[in-house]
Amino acid sequence: MQTKATLLTIGDEILIGQIVDTNSAFIAQQLNKIGIEVEEIISVQDELNHIIEAFQRGISTSDIVIVTGGLGPTKDDKTKMALCKFLECELIREEKVIENIIHLFATRGYKKELNNLNQDQALIPEKSTFIQNKYGTAPCLWTTIENKVLINLPGVPFEMKGLMRDEIIPRLKDNFQTDIIVHRDILVSGIPESDLAILVEDWESQLPEFIHLAYLPNRTSIDLRFSATGDDEVVLRNLIQQEIEKFKLIAGKYLVSENSGKAQQVLGDLLKQKDLTISTAESCTGGNISTLITSVSGSSSYFIGSVVSYATSVKTSVLGVNQKDIDQHSVVSEQVAKQMALGACKVLKTNLAVSTTGVAGPNKGEDDNEVGTVWVSVTNGQQTINKKYFYPYLDREDFIKIVSTNALNLVIQFVNQNYQ
């Protein structure tokens, strides 16, 4: 039996784009791990009737409603009042909340009496159960409504994450019997999504009903996600692997990785498997490729370092790029990208290096290069791949992100081609 959940985020700051709702993504991931399927994510403003309507909508369609935000001490935090109206009950004082706040203030070095706003945080709906929040002052509330549950969590991410891990997930596992959901991603590159779908159409149509296939394309590759539902995780994983083996017989030449995910994770696994080291020489990406690589735990075993050669003088003096090539071809060129990668390989003594040189915008670069132009090069000192991209329609932030991911995918492609 599949347990369904609705996630509700409360806050004007989300709706005006001031902050991004990362809470829902984290909660959905945690729920998915225990077989609970999120069927809807809702965001509403700090307005009483909107919050109540969202409560009603969630409870009417889902077994579990998890709410974040609106539990603080200020006037714009209206979740508890909305919950009281929804439950048709009054607020009561919970002394354990006060004890928790006093303890938190003491451990953080705050020596003061609680003000009225702090005192008001001890008021909770009488039909709700208080769950101790050892990470902050806002209460966590658990409300059972017949055979369903409504959970109110603070919106501060580190508080929400701690409560989800320590309190909410264990309680949900105790209260709801769910099917197991197993996901497995594989990475495909070198073929458009529509062509891939046609190529594997017959195989896909024969997939068991409990295995669902999703196409997740990006600019340089496609993630194929297998999702299987059942009561035995080992059996599900084995069945997915059997289907991947069938896929390889049809479209194996396009398969980049059998364990996809974020490009930096895929690359890290590949470099460890092949016992290779890597460095970067970055211009237009400004060190972002290095940031992605080092975001993976254990990256110190294969990532050696980076030269952020933003200025042309660093390209020539540190990486050994030939000034004559810069004068003849411009700083944003195949020749310069290749020499940057070779220079990083040599200077940092790595098996591989990847380089970027381009114009992120919004202004044109040196030698009047068009905004959005970028060259990426990957080398091992003997073989080299150079590739040009052109993204004139992207803003600076998106340009850097996409080019960085493209560069990582190009390294993955290079390793798969040259290190069998």
C-alpha cells in the first residue's frame, strides 16, 4: 500500500523569490527513502485563510501533511493560529517549550528573561502534541486527524533537518506501513532524448508495471531514472539491474555511467575506480568546477588543485599559454583552452585536467568575443578533447553553472573513451 504525502511551505519570502524552497526537496528525499510518495508540494503566503485552505486540501488528499514555516515568535508567523481554527480548538501553554527555550538560551550564552514573544511560543493547539525541538525555539507539532497526520515543522533549514532525521522519520516509520521505493539512475549521452525514446521503445513497453522509467534531460546528457515499488529491496534492485542489462544491448554505446546522479559524483566514482587524479584551469567559471568536485566527500583522493586563471597574464605566466596564440586566436579559443588544460596537467602534476575559457557576460569579453561563447578542454597530456559551446541567452549565473556541468560531463566522456 502506497502512503501519500503533501508538503506545504508557508512564507511570503518564498512566493516573491527572496529565498528558494530547499526544505521541500530535503523532506521529499527523506520520505522517499522510507517509501512515502510525495504527491503535491504547495507554497502559500502568510495569510490565515490561505493556510487553512492548504491544510484542508492536504488532509483531504494525503495520508501525511508536512508543513514548514510560520511558527516563529513574530506577528507574521500565523501557522499556529491557522491550525487552531482548522482543528477548532484553543491554544494552551506547554511548559516544556519554555524549558527548552531557557535551555537553548543558556547554552548559547544568552542571559536574559524571556520576553512576551518568547513566552507566546509556548502556546500550542490543544489537539496537537509537542515534539521537543533541541535545535531552536519554535515548537514542532504533531496532530493526528483520524488515521492521518499533520506535522508542523520550523522553517529554519537546520532545525527542520534535525527534527526530520531525529523525530519525524522514526515516528512515520512506526505509524505507517509502506511499500519500498527503489530508484536507480543511469547516465546517457550522445543521443537526443526523442531519438533515445524511439530506439528503446520496444524494450520500454515491456517493462514490468512496478518499474517506471523517467527521462531527465539536460543540455549535454540524459538521466534515465528507474523507479521500482514493492516489498523487497534486494529483489527490486536485482530486477532493475536486469533491465539495465537489456538496455545496454540496445543502446549501450550511449551509456556513460550505470550509477548516475550529479556529474561530480559520477566523475568522482569514475576517477577512484580508474585511480586517476584531476586538476582544473578555470577562467570564465571562476573556480566553480573545483567547487563542484570538492563538494563530494572523499574528493581529496583524486582532486589535486586548481588554477583560476581569470586574468590573461595568469594564463601565460602560470599555465604557459603562448601569447602569440592569444594574439592570433583570442583568449577565448580552442588553442588557448587546450594549452590551459595542458598547463594545469603539468603544473599540478595530475593525470587529467579540464579547462574553461569564455565570456559569461553580460558585457563582451576581450577581442570582442560574443557573450555566451566558451571553450572547454580535457587532456591527459597525450589525448585531448576540445569542445565549443555557445549560450548567448543565459544570464551570468546560469552560464557558469551549465558550463561547469558540461565540463564535468566532458571529463566523464574522456575517461570512458580513453581508460577502458
